[in-house]
Amino acid sequence: MHADLLFTGGPVLTPEGPTVTSVAVTGDRITAVGAPARELTGLRTEVVDLAGRLLLPGFQDAHLHPVPAGLELTQCDLTGARTAEETVRAVRAYADAHPDREWITGGGWSMEAFEGGTPTKEVLDAVVPDRPVYLPNRDHHGAWANSRALELAGVTRATPDPADGRFERDAAGEPTGMLQEGAMRYVGRLAPPATPADRLAALLYAQRHLHALGITAWQDALVGAFLGMEDPSDAYVTAAREGSLTARVVGALWWDRERGAEQIPELVARRAALSHGRFRATSVKLMLDGVAENGSAALLDPYLDTCGCATANRGTSFIDPARLPSYVAELDALGFQCHFHALGDRAVRDALDAVEAARKANGPSDTRPHLAHLQVVHPDDVPRFARLGATANIQPLWAAHEPQMDELTIPFLGSERAGRQYPFGSLLRSGARLAAGSDWPVSSPDPLQGIHVAVNRVTPGGTGPVFLPAERLGLTAAFTAYTAGSAYANHLDDTGTVRAGSLADLVVLDRDPYAGPPGEIGATGVALTYVGGERVHEAPDA
């Protein structure tokens, strides 16, 4: 039987490392690598000349939110604004262009564009005084609202802070329009919901964008409704049933942090009801804490204030750490993967303690728990990942000096704790398995941008200083995190490597990053993307 595709004439990233070889694909599988691949060439074989470009397994993102990302990109998209002035101009332009919109929604603004990371309602009132405005920031742990939105939500100086969030207030106690964490729901629940057609269109828009970046599979880190973010499950089920879902997707069902174990039977039912074709709802997302920039990441020791003195704030545990181990043990026994949001060192420890409890209760399992974000990890907990079989799910783009890190994070962590941030190298050296993701729309979903930072610890195009250079990864280790590592986290064991028998989920880059200096990795692009041997993206100059 002759191959349908033959890749030849360039380097291939195999489990043994990059090597110049040939790869044959028949149907949806890789059927040969090396000399045997060329022997499968026939009259109908499509020969893809790599011309020195690198062929590698399809990238997989182990933590992102494609449907909200797609929706935001079609609403008031603020992701390109870098200053307060640019952000406000973008809001005004969108509002002027959409006079029929009852609400102005969208988001993606950068905290570092505003003093202290907290813009005020008055700034929005000046450009949109007559309609409610609700705009989550880039990390989606806070939102900006105008006076009209607060009025509709009934938020006044008398409104108490929720247990899982806060209203930023001025010196007189009046809400400023900045909503942190759980306070977002007061306004977010009033914003007009997207229709099922809107969510499906957003998913397919996001899928095209992700395929263009070489991403062939992902784990959606929030399948459920949360703080105004809508449940994307109907879009996935529709796309899977009608065949328009070309990616392979794992859905992480949302753990309602205001409830306990009584929701587990509902998660079991949702897993069965939602799993169709290329979509499997086999993971559960447990958000343990918030983010460091607003002081809600859970820390072992207190945050510092602007003078460098310890405060009373150790962040927020959204799920009771005393009950978490029993929840995780029960989920593990039912075959669920646990996908933790664990950003601060206390949240990381709580997650690892829960995994350890599940191991003791149930024995070894193949549920493959993973901890995402890992901004601060105590050195004592680094070796526990390998010992417990917990995957470290890293977001490499965040591991660099930039304003949000230098102005809103490091001063409030202090030098010793700031030196424990994003310890990719330490985790790898300890034997931990690394998976990688982007948390899109929090940051760019481009794996090559993330790989650039993982290797250089400098933003693409940046010149330094290098952020904690001992935690850099080698290029092969970074590629592996985005391919085999994330494939492992996604239970896609017949993907993630280029070898005979694997599914033909493949990417051809526009160059060979191994042939150039590390500082140019971020300039690499994607020429071709294949899922199961079917071409799902071709760059214009491919």
C-alpha cells in the first residue's frame, strides 16, 4: 500500500531528537519513518518537500479558553492596547461603531496600562456614559465597569465584598468600578449572553486561529459557567456531532467552588452527556486560588506592601483545603483527571497534598492530574511532582520581565519568593513531566512565542535582562512540553511524537529553529498543519 503523504528533505523532531529523515502517512496514521518511508512512495503519493524546514508533532495546548477568546475578539477587543490612552480610545471607537449594542462587552485590557492595575469607572463614564460597560481584564480575574453597569447591578458603598472577591473602593468607600474575582459576577451576570450560534462561531473562529499556529489538540480549562463566562459545552457538542471540530479536545468540567462533593454525580452525568467524537469531557477543573497581581494567589507567607513590610494578606483559597483531598480522591476513584489552577505556593502545596491523598486512598491510577500556572513553587514541593506523578502544566510566556511582573508582582512577593517563580528548569531536573499551555485569551496562544520565552526567559524581541536564567529550558525540552507532554496530559497517547503508528497530527514550520540562534525562535512561523493526515492550515507562502 502506497503512502498518501511523504515528508522529506528536512529535519524531523523524533523522540530521539531532530534528525534529517522521511515520514510516510497513510490514512490518518504515520506508517513509516526513515528509509522505509521512501519505499512507500507511489504515483498518488503527495510529496511534501520540507526544504530544510522542521517537521514535528502537532502542538497541543494543555490549558486555554478558546470560546471566550473567540467571543472577545468579535466584541470590544482590547488585547492590542498597551497604554491607558490606547485602551480608552479602543473602547470609544467600539462604542461609536456599535450604537445599537445594549451593553459594551469584550475585554482583554492590560493591568500595567493603569496605575496600580485598577482603572476607574469615571474613565469609562467619559466615553460611554449612557450604556453599561463590562470589560474583563487580560487575566480574567478582574473586570472594569462603568457607573451605569454598577447602577444596574445595585452595587453601592453599602454592598459588602463577596467571600471570594472584592470591590475596589476609593477613600470614601465608594466602588471605583474595578471588580476583583468573585465581585465580577455582580455585573457579569447581567450582560447579555451569547447565543448558541455565537458560541459555535466563536469556537470555529478560534479553531482556525489555533490551527494556523500549529495547534492540533487542546484542553479547554473551563467547561461550565463562571463569573459571566458562558458554558462552551453546547458549541463543542454541536461541532463534534456535525464534524466541524477538526481538533482533538479534552474538556475540563468546572468545579463549582461554592459547592462541595454533592456536585460530583452531576459531573459524572455531564461527562457522559458531553463526550462525542473528538471532544471528551474527562477532566475536572479545580480553581484553588487567584493571581498574584491582585493579591488573590494563595501564598504560604504574607504579601508585602509598597514599603516591603508584611501584610495580613496571604491570598485566597477558593476551595477549602481541608476538604480538597476528599474531593480529589473521589474524583480520582471515578476516573476523572483533576486539572488544578494553582498559582501561589500555598495553592501548589494544597494541590499536591490532595493528589497524595488520592494516591493513598486509591492506589496508582492513570488519571494524570496536572497543576497549571505554578507561578511560585516552594523548593520543598518541586520534587513532589515526579514522586506523585503530577504533571507540571506551564505557561511559559509569563516567565519574563515585563511591566506586570516588575511593577505589580515582584515588589509584593519580595526578592526571595520572586526568585522561585516559574521554576521550569528545576521541575524538569527533578524528574517532573512538563506540559505546556497558554491560558488564551490571557496571553497569546502561539506555542512558538511560548517556546521562545521558555528557552530564553526573555520576551520575543526583548533584550533582557534574563528572568531567572537557571530556569531556562533547552529547545528540545520546550518542544516536548508542547507536544508529548501536553499529549500525555490530554490522554492522547497516539499523538505527540513522530513515530510509526502515531496519528498523523503534524506541523511543518517555516524554518528550522535548531539552525538559528535561540534569540530568533520567536520569529518562527507555521507553514502547514495536519490533523489525522488532513491539511487544516496552509500559510500563503507555504
